[in-house]
Amino acid sequence: MRFHTLRVDGFGRLADRTFTFGPGLNVVVGPNEAGKTTLAAALVASLYGLQRGEKDRWRPWTGGAYATVLAYETADGARWEVHRAFERDTKGVRVYDAGGADAAARIGNGKTLSPGDAQLGISLDVFAQTAYARQRAIGLDGASAGDVSTALAHALDGGPKEDAALGALARLDDALRKHVGTERAHKNAPLRALRDECQRHRRAADDARSAVDALAALRVKIGNARADRDRDAAATVELERGVRSLRAARLAARLSALAECRDELASVHSEREAFDDVQDFAAERVTALDDAYHSWRSAESVAEAAAAALAEERLTAAESAELDERAADAGMFDDDAFDALRAAAAQADGARARAAGAAHDAAGARHDLEGGRAPAGIVLVFALVALIVDIAFAIAHEWLWSAFASVFAIGFGGAAFMRGSAHADRRKEAEAKQRTADAALSDEQRSAAVVAAVLEPLGLATLDELVRRRERYTALRARERAALKAEARGQTAQAAVGAEAERFDALADALVSDVAADRAVRRAAAQLRAARRRQRDGLDARLAMLTLRRGDILQGDDDFALQAEYDALLAEGVVPAPQDDSQLLRALERERAELDERARESEKSLATLEGALRAGEANVPDVAQLDEAVAQTQAEINALEAFERAVKLARRIIDARKEEAHRAFARRLEEYSAGVLGAISGGRYREIWVDPATLEINVRVPETGAIEVLDALSAGTRDQIALVVRFATARMFAEGLETPPVLLDDPFAYWDADRVARCLPALFHGALGAQCILFTASTVLAGAAVASGATRIELEPAAVLC
Amino acid sequence: MGEATTIVHCADVHLETAFTELRGGARRRAALADAFVRVVDLALERRADALTVGGDLYEAQRAGPQTARFIFEQLARFGGPVLIAPGNHDPYSTHALYARDDRPANVRVFAEPAWSAHALAPDVTIYGFGHAPAEPGRPFAGARFDRPGTRLALVHGSDEDRCPPGKRATAPFTVAEIVASGADCALAGHYHGGATVRDEQGKARLAYPGSPEPVKFGERGAHGALVVTIDGDAVEIEHVELARTRLIDLDVSLDDAASEHAVLAVLERALQPYGRDDFLRVRLCGTIAPGTRVDRELIADRCVAGLGALELHDATVAADYAAIAREPNVRGRTVADLLELAANGDEDATGALRYTVAAFAGAELKP
């Protein structure tokens, strides 16, 4: 692409001005604030339109029309004009071809019309990063590296004008997100949702199958329950037959027993009639009558015994006289006095005995005393002799014999001493015993005197006589008292006899009033009647027992009803059992009751099961439909998974090929740059590497041989190299796309003259392949450029609004 | 010589099958039930002396009470003796429909994996062999049928000589085994395509009626029932077609279709001969113009109304992959790589080609 003219009606400080550009290098020279940047911006805006936020920035200062017209030519020789009315934004752009025809349909893209995008094939951002270098922004912005590298790859690809790999990758990613979902997504995860749905369908199908199977099992259970019920029903029928047979036998036995009972009752009634005469006899009173009789008879015996006792106990005349005599002597002592007297006598006897003993002891002691003197004297003599011998031996200096004699002397001396002591003790003892004897004798004498004082007035010699007389007195007196008691008892007994007789007579009058005889006879009569009454009572008891027995047999039933039941059973053809076995009957009835209970439970259980079956069968799920839902969902999953695999495969290969393409263009960029770089750097930098993804530039520093990133070099060197890369980029765009014009807005403002001088060849070289418009304030640079054939465009102050 | 004995024999009705290959399962299940009704109608029409069922009357995993009531109603409607040899899909067990106590009295089920004889007529005996849940082995191994008159074996199993390659044989047997057992002919079930196997003398030795309605795509052979006529020693087999539904696999070429409208038009023309009893799997093939939309949901919506069911598989090619593969750009190299993978059997590569071209073209990507 090559700009021909730009007419500016109004754009920033520029108004009503037309600029004409030549091929190759153009130099727009003007002082600062002359509008160089404005002109560059107007060129870019004419191609691409204004970016968001720039509309007010470039609004014409004059307030006039905000418009430009750019005439340019593409590489194929076609000429175009872009008319921009910036006030109307995207609606204010028209593109005409050389014939004046509206070219919107040819180069528009839907609703947008951007000659820069359509004809250069690169976005504004890529243009700005590659073809449009601003002051102090010669280096490529890393943030835009991706777009630039994509555009470069696109250019080198020579491919279609559609989006390149990045766009394709983005669409593939979008498709995956939309149709498959991502692993982390909680919402909008279609594949996961499908899998969950499939799982639900599967569970529902399994549950449905289980429900159907459960119904089948329930049917089997119902069948078994019915079989059990029928079996129990058959057993019940059989059991009932047995029960009825036994019941018939039981009824027969009862009826037979009832008949027996009935006969026996009649017999007893008949027998009882013979005792009607004693029907009202109070037999229970006969016992009292007997008691009264026995009491009367006992009383009589007692009275007789009392009389006999009286006769026995009564004192004779002689005994009475004796009693009087004894009362005068032995009777005068009361018991206490008599006991004292006897005690005194005993004491005297005791004293006597003690005195005798003491006298004997004293005699003995005196005897010992006399006898002990002689042995003591003898021992003393021996002791004296031993002593004398001892002295003799000592004088004779026979010490051994002296020692022996000493021993004997000491021994005999000691013995004599001991005997002397013993003799003294014996004397003392003898004297004590003599004193004791004397005391005992005194006691005896005192006691004897007391006794004598009592006996002598009575003319008794001994106490024993007194004792004998007292005993006799006591006995006679006891007899006298006994006789009195016997007499009293006799009287009492007589009274009792009379009372009992009266009692008996009263009872006998009540019971046997018609019997006039003695009591024994009357009693016997009463007893006879009582016995007959008992007989009658016995018959009554038999009757009661028979009645009870009948009641037991009937057990509350009516005998006619029993007979009727029995007849009914026979009429039904029931054969009574051979014998009545109530135990077996009860057992069978229990068993039947259990069977009945079981049958009821079975019916209840069966009803419940059948109800459950009906309910279950009313809600049978459609298993086939559920299985189909599972299969269909699974098929959808399979399709989505295949889609996912295919998209990921496509993505992987596109990505790999993209990387490969980027690596390729990076090499080309390096090749382009290396040649020019060496020239403009004075040979310093000849090797350059460009990262295809980030477009980061690395160069080898000749001094160190190290590879340094561009940012590590000086600003001037950095700009130099960046400029070279920009030109290389523009050349690469030329290969596959339209070559963009390169706009350099005073890139050398801060370079020294030497560097600028070295850069000029690069400029000219670069401008060989692309139209280059250099905006500069440097008249020297402008002059040098013009001298080399560049087109000069002056930005006079007169073109600038003050 | 007594009167000839007529038997109507069917098998593989597969009531309550789940049709997973295609939608419209409910309609097809209804069609299976209708077919069984037609079998019973045939038996009544031909005044058959017996109705035999060679297994797989229903799907045990899915059949419930209403299936039982339907089957029993039909069998009771026939009224005559019904002999059933359960198959591997409806084996006899306490839970089987055959074990229900409301089974009609005229139905006899061969409940064991062993031969039992049923005297249908003084000179016609049917020996039946039933499947239980476990694999029954070779039914005719050691079998000896020796009752006088004509002996027919009723069994569900695989004729080994006709077993499709790769398919597992169930209760396998051979015609030689049938002959060795003493049976005059075996009335079988298991293969859904009906056929009769005859010996060198032309005598029918083995007959499959086929399923009354097709169950799976690709089934070849007759679909209906057999009318078996026994007259003396002769056993005649007549196949009676009963199927009304068709399962059809159809390839429709969309070559050069440049628009969705064209695609729809081609399909409507292709599907025009088919009707409500046809269940189709349509494979769209050919090369369509780039960007041409093939919306399966729209196609199904437009075309399914007159059909039993329609399943579409889009195998169209949206671009000249070979030409794209020659492009010296990322797209070209990618397509070349994928073509190579596809040629080596990578199934994902075929889909990846479509999506690659669509992604570069900015078209919407859909599964």
C-alpha cells in the first residue's frame, strides 16, 4: 500500500490542508508542535478510523468539518479513496475505487468498513506495533506480541483472509465450553450434566427392574401363602371331623352319666322318706345334752370324792387332844424362832468341833517344839567341834585340813542357826494354836448355854425331842386344815351336781319331752334320735352330692340341649369315638383353635400381600422405556465425548502447527534483521534472536559473547534494533499481505548525530520495500534524507492554527 | 389315517424389548404386541391344533404384570393347546411370567432344560426343551425320541451351521444332532431371520419362523410365523410373513448440497418412499459446500412426521480436505496431519477434520 494524498478538512490542529506523498522515503519536517504527530494520526485514522476515546482528542481546533480524504494505492495497482467524517463514527466512512464506485461491498466486513483491516490484512493494533513507530515507542509492546506474531504467521502462511490459528483455537475452545463444559464449571457443563442424567436414568431403570422383580417375588409369596392356607384348611376339616367324633363320644358319656345320676337321686329320695320323723330333731343339741349329763355325772363323782376325803382327813378325838398339847409346847415357836434355835445348836456343835481340833493342834505343836530342841543342839555342838578342829589345823599350818574344817564349821553353824530359827517359829505357832483352841472352847460354851435356856423350861433334854414334837404339831395342824378344805369342796360339789342336773333336765325336756324316765334313759333316747337325724343328714348330703355331680356333668348345659346336640351329630353322620377322651378332645380343639387363628392370620396376611401386589401392579414402571432413555443418553454422551476428543485433537494439532509457524517467522525475522543490524550498529550486533510468541529480542554482545535481552542494552541501541525489526516486520507482511506504509514519528528525537547517521541507510533500505514517512523536527536529518532522494513535506507554521 | 395335524409356530416375539438403536421404542413395542396378536389370529384362522412358541416370547428383565396379562389373554383366546419352550431371554424360573398362577389352563410350559414329551395327537408328539437361567448346554446331546408317529422337537437355540461369525452360540445344535435324536423336525427359535433347513431329500429338518417383527437392524430373512402341517410322515412348513414394520439403514448422499434448503430437499426426496411403519437410520454422506448447515434436529423435525422413527448420522464432508492439505499454512498443515491420522484408522481424526475446517472458517461448531 502507498499513500498518495491526504486532504485534511479538520483534524486536530490541521485544517484545510492537502499532503502529497511520494514513493519510498518521505520526510515530514516541522518544528515541535507543528502537527507532525497530528498528521501521522490523521493518516492512521483515515485507514482504520478513530479508536475509542480519541474522537474528542483530534476534534478540529477550528470547529469546522471533522473529516479527511485519503487517496492510496494497493500493491495490485488499484487506487482507492477513503472519505472519513469522524463526527459520524463508523457511519461516516466511504471507500471509493478509482472509478468512483462505492467499494464498501467489496472490502466491508459485515457492518464494519475498515480499509486498514480489509486491505492491509492487519488490525490497527498490529499496524501500530509494526508499521507505526511513535516517539520513544519504537520497541514492540509485549502485550501485543501475540497479535503481531499471529499476523506475521498469517502473512507468511499466505493463507486465507479469515482468522488464523488463534481464532480457530478460540472457536474450538468456545465449542468445547459450550457443548462439553469444563471440569471446573459448576453450571453449563453439558457433558457432566448428561453423565449425571445417564446415571439417573440408569438408577431409575435398575429401580424399575427391582420393582418388577419384587412384584414377581410377591406373586410367588402369595402363591406360597395360598398353598399354606389351603393346606391348613384341609387340616382344619380333618381336625373338625375328629373333634366332632370325640364330641359325640363326650356327649354320649355325659348323657349316660346323667341317666345314672338321675336314678341314684330317685333312690336316695325314697330312702330319706323313712327319716322324716326326725326331720326337725335338733340333733346338734344332743351333744350339749351329753355334756350336761357328763357334767352331772362328774359333779356327782367329785362330791363323792370330796366326802371321802373329808372322812379321811378329819381328826380323831385323840388327835385333836394331841394337837392341843403340841400347840402348847412346840407350837409356841414360830418358824423364825425355831430356826434361830437350831442355828444356835449347830453353832455350839461347830464350836465344839473347832475347840477339839485346836486343842489337838496345840498339843501337836508343843510336842514338835519339845522334839526339835535336841536336834538343834546336836548340830550346834558339831559346828563348835568343827571350828575347834579348824583352829587346830590352822595352828598346825595344815591349811587344807583347815579349809575342810572351816567348811564343816560353817555348814554346821548354818544348820544350827536354821534349826534355831525353826524352833522359834514352832514356838510361835504352838502359842497361836493354843489361843485358837481357847477361843473355840469359849464359843462352844456360849452356844450351849443358849440352847439350854430354851430346853430347860420345856422339860426337854434335847433339841431333837423338841424337833420331833414340832413336826408332829405341824402334821396335825395340816390335817386339820385339809379336813376343813375337804368339807368345803364337798359342799361345792354338791351344788355343782344340782346345777348340772338342772341343765340336763332342761335340755332333755327340749329334745325328748315325750320320754319320762331317768336321765340315762332320756339321754339314750336323745342319742338315738340324733343318730337317726344324722342318717337323714347323710342322705341329704348324698342328694347334694348327686346334684353337684349332675351339675358337673351338665356344666351349665341343658340336658335336653345335650341330647338334641347329640342327636343332631348322629343325624349328620358323625360316628362317635370309641371312648370319651376329653383330654384328646381338648387337645384337638386347641389345635383347631390354633389352625383357625393361623387361618385368620393367613387371610389377613394374604389380603395385605394381595393389596401390595395390586398397588404394585398399578404402578409398574416401564422398564423398556427407561432402558431406552439410558441408551439414548449414553449415545448422546458418546457423541459428545467423540466431539470432545475430535475437537481436542484438532486443537492440539492446530496449536502445534501454529507454534511451528511462529517459530518459522521468527527465524525469518531474525534473518531479515541480522543483515541490516550489523550495518547500522557498526558491526557490533550481528546476531539476533526473536521469540516467536513474545517477540522479545535478544542479541549477542560481542564484548562478552553473551546473549542479552534487548531491554538490557542502552536506549539508543535498543531503539536502533527495534527500528530494524519494525522494518523487517513490514517486509514480512509484504510476503503474504499488503505492505503497510511505515510511519516513523520522530523516532530519532533522542539519538546522537552519529547514530542518526548510521540509521539513515537502514531507513533507505527499509523504504525500498515499503513507503516510509519520517516525521522529524531535525532539518539536518531532513536535508540528508532529501539529499538521498526522499520526498520532503514541510509543516509550515502557517498551516498550524495558533 | 387320521386328519392332518396343524401347528402354528412362532418365536422371538421379544415383547418389552428396549430399542436402543433408534427412538420410537414405544411404537415398536406396540408393533411387537400387534404382531403376536396376528400370530394368534393366524392360529385361529388356520384352525391350528396347537400353538407353539420357540422361546424369547418376552424380555424377562423388563416384562411386568401387564405383559403377563396380555400374553395370557392372547393364549387363552387361542383356546387350544399352547406349548412354550422358554428361551434365553425368557427362561423359566419361579419369577417368570410362565410360573404365575393365573396362567391359562391350556398353556403348557417346558420348564426344565431336559426333554419332555407332550402327546398332541395319537401320532404326533412334541418334545419340548426349556431354558432355565443358567446356560443349558447342547440340547440334543444324548437325546433320544422314540415315541411312535411324528416327533417334533421344540427348542430355543443356535444352529451352529448358521451361526453368524463372531456371535456366541446359545444352546447350540446341528441338523445332524436333530436327526440323530430321532426327531423328524425341530421347531426352533433364536434367529430373528426365518428360514427352513432341509436335508438332501428336501425334508424339513429345522425351521426358524423368525421374529414376527424385526427387532434389530440388519436382520435378514423372513419375519412371521410357521404353519406346520403333519400328515402321516410328511411335515410341511409354510412361512407366513406377518411383519409390518421395517428397519432400514439408508445412505443419503448430499454431494454438492450448497445450502440447508438443498440438504432438506435431498432428504425429503430420499425419505418420500417410506412411511409410518418404517424405522430408518440415515447416514448423510458426500461432500457439501463449505459452510452448508446440516442441522440434524431440523432435519429430524421436518422428516420424521411421516416415519416410524428417524436417526441421522452426519458423515458429510464439508470441504476438499486434500486441497486444503496442500495449503502452506497452519490450516493446511493441520488438515494434512489429520488426513494422515484418519488414513491410519484414527476415528477421532475424521471429526477433527470437520471441526478444524469449521473453526478456521468461523462457522459454528456443534457435535
